[in-house]
Amino acid sequence: MPKAIFIDTTHCTACRGCQVGCKEWKNYPPVPTKQLGTHQNPPDLGPYNVKLVRFSEHLEGDTVRWYFFPDCCRHCVDPPCKGASSVEGGIIQDAATGAVIYTELTAKDDLETIRGACPYDIPRQDPKTKRLIKCDMCIDRIQANLLPMCVKSCAMGAMSFGERADILKQAEARLEAVKKEFPKASLLNKDEVAMIYLVADEPAKYYKFAVAEAPSPMTRKSLLAGVFSPLRRMAKSMQG
Amino acid sequence: MTNHYTDIGNADAVFIIGSNAAEHHPISFRWVLKAKDKGAVVIHVDPKFSRTSARSTFHVPLRSGTDIAFMGGMAKYILDNKKYFADYVLDYTNASFLVGESYSFKDGLFSGFDPAKKKYDKSQWAFEKDENGLVKRDKTLAHPRCVINVLAKHYERYNLDIVSQVTGVSQENLVKVYEAYAATGKPDKAGTILYALGWTQHTVGVQNIRLAGIVQLLLGNFGVAGGGINALRGEPNVQGSTDHALLYGYIPGYHNAPISTWKTLEEYQKANTPVTKDPKSVNWWANRPKYIVSLLKGWFGDYATAENDFGYSLLPKLDPGMDCSHLFIFDRMYQGKIKGGFIFGHNPCQSFPNSNKVRKAVDKLDWLVVGEVFHNETTDNWRRPGADPKKCKTEIFLLPSAYRAEKEGTISNSGRWHMWHYKAIEPIGQCRNMGEMFVQIMAKVRALYAKKGGALPDQVLKHELPDRFDAEEMTRKINGFFTRDVKIGEKEYKKGQLVPGFPLLQTDGSTSSLCWVYCGGYTEAEGNLAKRRDLTQTPMQAKIHLYPKFAWAWPMNRRVLYNRASVDQNGNPFNPEKAVIAWQEGKWVGDVPDGPAPPMAMEGGKYPFIMCTDGHGQLYGPGREDGPMPEHYEPAETPLTVNPFSAQMSNPCMKTVSGSEYDVLCANGDPRFPIVLTTYCMTEHWCSGSETRNGPALLEAEPQQYVEMSPQLAEEKGVKNGDVVVVESLRGRVEAVAMVTVRIRPFTIMGKTVHLVGMPFAFGWTKPKCGDAVNRLTCSVGDPNTTIPEYKACLVNLKKADKVTEL
Amino acid sequence: MKVSRRGFIKMTGAGAACLTLSRLGIDLGPAQAYAAGLKIEGSKEVISICPFCSCGCNTLVHVKDGKIINIEGDPDYPVSGGGLCAKGAALRSLHVSEKRITKPMYRAPGSDKWVEKDWNWMLDRIAQKVKEQRDKDFVLKNADGLEVNRLESVFSLGSSQMSNEECAVAHQSLRSLGLVHIDHQARV
């Protein structure tokens, strides 16, 4: 049975337990950073940062809005990156959980193609091994009946893991409640992804790639037709 | 905390002021959000919009150091609009007590002030007593000297206009907060106040908290589930280390350290044991002599006898009024009066205000023993930037400390939960735990004294100290033993048995206990209760997130203090849905009640505020150094030239030192330093950052010193987001990256714009290019009751850096 | 599928247990090779407590071959439910950090470097310093002629980092030397 993770950003305090917990579990090496005038650091996802809490602040009239978005792979139900991959066994989808996994064979794949195929701009490359890197839903932990590390770390009730059907139900119920205070609240691409975000405001106010705007996720067929290229350009320009 | 973390989930209103709970006590917010999900309003009042504000129902910015004005306005609002819980106020607080005629308040000063000594004669604030020694009361509340009327008169001046002008909070926002929070004044509603160092670290710190106490008493919020006044304490075991009194003025268990004028144990006990003539008042501190004698027995063992005052004369004694806290330690060190010492798990060269002074003071030591896990700004002070190691004559002993998972023992969280942690591995390398360090140093010192004698050898040698450090055995010693066979009531206890609880501690030397509040936490029947992991609850306990069998809480496993104030005089809960205790069929159920006495209206019933001499919550509290009721004073450094509340600009009793050229303060409204600076820690680094800067993922998330400022100030100063700026005060300069953010707003104070900036104090020079101590800017002044320094408000200016050296 | 630590492990009274994993009811498929093993499999699990703020989050420390290989939150701790903030989540790295001080280090007056010393040498020298200072500066009576029995020239600062048991030993030790300049983080 496929699994899903519900990320309720209205409960996120950006404590970054998930960001650090993920990194610790994965034993990723440190990334040198600088203070650039924001709490968001590292500035972007990277090969050693597959979970990143994004911060965005807005002043609306007299009200400050500060949004937190724990970004990572959405584990698409029908992953366009898998469709874009030309390396057999490089990108696999675990039948038991639905987790989308990049194996070491992705070293032979083309970053730009794969990243361009992703509506959420997730994939990155390890400069040393050339392997493509992103969140693997902590498949090792799930198989051992443990929670994914980000979900485990979250004490705020902002992350829940479970059967897709249950998680969808939970997400819908929470949306209902949140909408009373925040009418613009929505669930992002809930039918297409396993990592289901609830945001209280327009998704773009959280993060440029919070939601997939194109007919998404792309099917293998549309990918083969080369429809993913505009997305790739978008990702590239954003990467700057 | 009067209550505890999981209890926050029971609140109908969560009022966070003087705290940034989501960032500095991240996990506490789990319970704030649980309360919010159930419909609670979450109010955040703080100078900057933080991650706490982001998840609160609303945030209200206020100028740092004006909390008393803000809260005084709330007290007035509650009284004017009769929002208080009338029965609670009448029955459980001292609202009806008559204040004596010698009390007065005039233009910022209470009666009894001695300007030369900067001290009050507190006897002038005493209550009026009748011929039997009982405090006079007027339960009709008509008498003008009734506490409630004195209180109303005092806060009459705190109207919306003046409070708004001083705090910078709009009148609309003031009313919004007052209304939302005062709604908890109903019997079935509860409001909790969460505060932290944002309240204590002011020259009026204690009075900030006093005023929260007053508000909570008016609203009937003490003792109830989801209520109380809850200090989110900063450090891993700062609750326990306070209980065990690593503080000059106390000995373990909240007893004053002896002073020279209490020449004998009898004199000490007399001076420190409050007396009440009211039979309904429990006056718990009347038990103090039992705890003192048991402590002395714990320390001196068989040597301690009634004949030798249980060893009392061997205790070091202070002179009356002598202050030996940080502020004065570094002042005396700077002046060369202090020669050597110990610093364990502490980084004052980074974390103490006016750190330029502190760093120079530490240079002057002859010797220093430091126990640490990582090198930090204190261990390596001698090689700090700009210092010449050759000139530093200090001999330094750096002892490698075991880290948490390498040792076992108990810590006490903010909610007083006494919890055991196990040793996962042996300490790495040659690390040792700090208990062993003390034991081993003392063993060597004692051997020297035993062999060679010296100054008062008995003081060193008569103490019973362990030969080796065994945490479990110490837990037992802290709980305490019977020192001989005794019979108490019908029950017999054998020598060496654990004392089942502090009600059984004795004054005759038949019991020992190293800290009475923990007595009852380790029993013959159940062993070490700090190890309990049982999550079972009764349905009543489950309703209020009470886990009575998980670990143990002092006192006597009571989870909510003053819980007798959660029921009416017949023992019925004010809010049956969230009952903490209830009197059912002749006994209490729920939490462990504040004493076994039946409800107040019944025969043998007692008042609920058992720790107060008169048994009542103190709206008017004549015990503090700086007044029986809080009054707004400006911080020691203020952008104002006039305090609109009175002619008294700053706290008349605030503590100051003058031992160095760094002990300087700006004149009021100094045009050279027009910006208010507030300082704080952060989620990703802990306190001075000396540990967490070594966590790669943490340093990556927060790598460098920053200064948060409003876009308006940035524009005024020609600073862009990400620029390096120099922030300067009268005492020092600090480089920081500008974080220009809408989360900081300029204030309008007395018709003028006042800017505020905020800086974390986690970045120090031992981690290259991350910046250095923001405390080089802050000043050496302290609260008159606690001498806690004023970290949260001082004056600075800033400019774009033309040269960068620290980042 | 109910996922919790309690779902697959029961704590023993000693606070430590051995992990043996059974992968029940999950079709591993092609991901099996990818997730070849769980790093904490076969490790000892010990309950500890985060050493930072006073939330006191209980932690599970996983130990293999005498080394800490993982630290995560303890779901049985009612306050946290198993969560940890960024600091708590970094505990493994901090414990195993190469920056840890692991040997007694001595810095001589005027020196520009640390020198390794053995524990005994350090303890002897510290004891000697303490005794010298105490014997030199001990105050039996104050200016008013009242007994004070104190040592003013030596101070102690810290530590809320210690356990209650360590605090009790520390307080007693310091008072037994006559110290009055005693303070710690409760004030700062």
C-alpha cells in the first residue's frame, strides 16, 4: 500500500529539526555557508541537503506573514523524473511504499534532464560521485517500521506519515479547519504526490516551486514528447 | 513553572511575553499548538516578530523594557472592567488585607527609600495587624487601604494613552490583548503566561514577573489546568542546579545562605522561619528548620549533632547585603581581588554582559580550572584576538568533560519533572563527568589538609564527601535517609532507610536530605522514581495531559503547584472539564494535592497558597527590594529623556558596579546611541553557542552573527540586506551581517520614532569568521532582587562597515 | 500500519535494549537492494536526555561497537512525543565531534599553547593551588568581628550542565572550601 506524508505548514515553527535530523541520519557532510540576510540556510537544496526549510516573509498592511516550507522531494505518484531517466534502474519507485528512489546508477544520468523534468526543482548531484541525490523517504527506516526521520523529528504535528488513504483523509480534514481562518488555504497537488503540503496562503508566497503549475505530474508519454523542457529552463533560471 | 509543559495544552489563552518559545524552547510549542487547535488564543507580545509570532493568533510588538507599563495597563483594564474572578480574588488572594498606614507611593518612589543606600526600608510596606497578630481584613473590600484598592490606585495612571506612548503598542492592540487575555477571568477558563529570559533580564526583571503573578491572581489562573506562571527555563538542568543552589545566596532547597549576624543555628532558624497566627494558613516554610537540619546531617553525617549546632559554624557566612553574583565576581576579579576559581560548563567570556570587561577580568586570574566539552571563548580567552598570551599570567587547567550520553543521573526540566538519563557509552578519550572532577579534586585537597593542616581544616574535613562519584547513590543521598532507628506515629523506620517524603524530615538530626524538595523521589518501595516510564492515567488525568507515573516531579510528585486554588471552598473544581484535583467521598483525587487537608470550608481546611505565610496569593507583596507592587521604570539605558510615569527614570534600587572603565552608561536619550538593542539566543545554537557551533548542520543553518533591523532603519543608515555593519555602544563594537526584515518595526514612542535592533549572542571568535560576542555591547547593571543583568535593552548605534575583520 | 518505536521494541528496566529488526509484511521489491540495511540494526538503545534547553527532551541513543551511531527523540516522552528541534537533532554529531576536548590540557602562565598532562598531575596541581589560596586568604572574622569562615578570593561559576547529583556534590564541595563567590547560569 502506498504511503504518504502530510506536511501541515500551519503547524511548522521552522525549528529545523527535520532539516538537521535528515542530515544527521544520512551522515551528510557539512556545507560551508554565509549569513546572507535570511534565516534560510543553506540557501538551496543540495547534494548534502535534501530537506530544507524555506523562509519567506511578507508585510500585508500592518500584518506580518512569515511562512515556512520544509521542502523536499514530493515522491510523485507518477514521477516525471523516472520518465525522463534513460538509465535502467537509476530511478526506481518502491512498490510497497511509493517512494521514489535514486540509486547509484543515476551517476550515469543527466542532471539537467532529470532536474528539468521535476516540477518542484528537487534533484541535485553529488559533485564527487556524480550520483543524483534527493530525499528517499527514509526507505531504510520505513522498511524497519520506523518513521522517516523528518516526520520523526517533528514535534509540532506538522508532519504525519501513514497509508496514503488515511493521510489524504487527515489532510482534507485539516484543510477544512484551516480554511475557516485562512480561506486561501489549499493542499498542493494532493492527487499527484506522496508529500502533501497544506499551505494557508497562495503557494507562491511560500516558495516559487511549492506547487506544480503545469499539467502535472507529466506522464511518461508527455515526457517523451519533450514537454518537460520548459520546466527545465525554469529550473535553470531559478538556479541562477 | 507552576505548571508543566504538557499542561500548556489545557489553556484557553496562551500569553507569551518575554519569551520566544517556538525558537528557544521549541518543543514547548507542541503544546501551545495543541491548545490552539482546540481553540485557544495564542498571544505573542515581543519586540520582534519571530517564529513564535508566526504561529501565534496575533503578535504585538512592544519596545524592549516596557513590559510593566504594558502589564500595568492590563491590571488596570481587568480592575476597571471587573474582568477578575471575584470569588477567587476575595477568598484566595490578599485583596482584602489592609495595607499599613506607613505605605505610600509618590512620584515613582514607595515609602521608606534611602537614596544614599539605594534601598528601601520594607517594614514601611507591612500589613496592618490586629492585637492577636493577625492581618486585618475587610472582606467587603470597602476600606481604602484594602490591597485591591491600593492596587487599583497604583495602576490608575496606567491608562491606554500613556501605556501606548511608552510601549509603542497602539491603543487598539493594547485593548486587543487585554480583552483576549482577560477573558480567562471566568471560573471555567484558564490562561497561561509563558515567560523566559525576555522578562528576567531587565533591571525590573523580578517585578515583571510579579506583575504577571498579580494578573494571574486577578484572573484566578493559578492552580488550574492550563494556567499558572510558567518560566521556560533556559538551560538543560537550570531547574535542578537552582534547586541545588549553585548560587551564592542560597543553600540547597531555597534557604538563605547564612550571614554573619545569624551567629548560631538557632538564630538562623529564627530569622528564616516565618510565623503566622492564622490557623488556616499552612505556612509551609514553618518546616524550614527540619530541612536545614537534614541538610546539615547530609553534609556532616555523624559529626553533626545538636550539641555542635549540626556543624552550622563551619558554613561560610556572608556579610549582610553582600552580593557575590556574576556581576560582582567579575568586578572584583577585574580589581584583582579574586585570584582563582572554577568554571564548569559555562562560557562567561561570551555570555556575560560587558564582555570586554569580563575578558580582561579573566586575564587577571592567577589560576583557573575549567571543565568543558569543547574549547570556547572562556577556555581560550588568553589567546583571543588582540590579546598577548605572554602578558596573561593565568595558569589554566582544562578538564575534558563527558558529554550527556556518556554519563548518567537526573535532570529536572522546567516543569520540575525529575528524570533519569542513562549512560550510553563510556566517556570518550580521557573525559570524566563533572561529579568525578569535584570528588577527585576534593579528595586531593582533603588529603593535603589531613596531612598538613591549614586554615580551618575542619571546614574541609568534616564534610562527608564520597570517595567516588556514583550518581545513583547521590540520588539516594539527595532524597535522604533516617540516621537512626525512629518511630514516627505508628510506623518504625530503621537507620539507613530512605525517608519516604519530606513531611517526615525532622529537626532532631534523625534524618538527612541534601535537598528537601527531592525527598520522596527515591523510595524503599519503588526505587528511583525518576526512572519511571509508565504512561498510564486515570480518565480525569488524561483530560489534562497529566502523566503522574512518568518520572517524578517535585514536590511529592505534584504536577500543578497551588492546585488547591483550582477548586472552590468545598473542593469542587472551578472547571469540572479540566479538573486538576477534586474532593470526592472524603478524599482528593487527580493530581497530588497541595497538602492533605480537606477543602477550605471544611473543618481543618486550609488556604490554598501554602508557601505564602498568610496562605493567600500576594497581589500586594511587601517582600521584594524594589516595591510591593511593580512600577514602570525605564531600562538603565533609555532613548527617553522623560519617564512619563514619574520623575524616577530607572529602577531606584538597580545594582551597578564601577570597577572598570567599561562600567559606563549612556545619559538618558543619548543622541550618539539612539537605537535600542535587544539580544537573544536562537533555535539552532544553544546559549553562547560554544557547543552547537561544533555541530556542522547547525553552523550551516546559522553560520554568522547578524543584526535584525527594520527596512526603515536600514534605509536611514544606507544599509542593504546582507551588508556587514558595525554596531557600537558606549562599551564596545560588534560586526554583524544586516538582516533587513519587516519582522522588526520602528516604534513611535512619545511621538518620536525609536528604532530597535536585535542580535543573537551565539557567535564567538573561537569559531573563525562567525563573528564575536554581542555582549561586548551590553552593560553591567542588574535587577535589585536577583542581580540578573539587563541583557535585553541597551543603547547602540550602527553603520555600514568599511572594513570587516570578524566575519 | 501503526508506526512507532513502541510498535517494535519494548524498553527494559535498565533503559537499554537490543534492536533486532523484522521486516514484517512489507514487500521489499527493488528497493531492497537500495536500502540494504538499517544503520541502527543490532545496536543497543539507551535513554538519555537532550542537554540543551529545559524542555528536557528524552532521547534514544543507538550504540554499536561502543560508539554512538544515532541519536533521535524518544516517542515515550510525553512532552516531545519523540520530536527534537534542530539542536537535539544534531546530538550525534556533537557527541562524536573531533573538536571535543578529550585529554586534560594545561596552559602555563605566559604560554601560547596548551600542553597535554595526565589527570593525576592536573588534580595534584589544582589541589595545591586551592590549598595555597585558601590558606593565604581565608577569612575567619569580618570587620565587625563576627565569624564568617569564608574564602573570598576563589570563585566558582556554572553549571546547569550538571546533573542534580553533580550539582549536589559541587555545592557541598564548594561550601566545604568556604567559597561564597558561587554563581551559575540561573542568573545569566
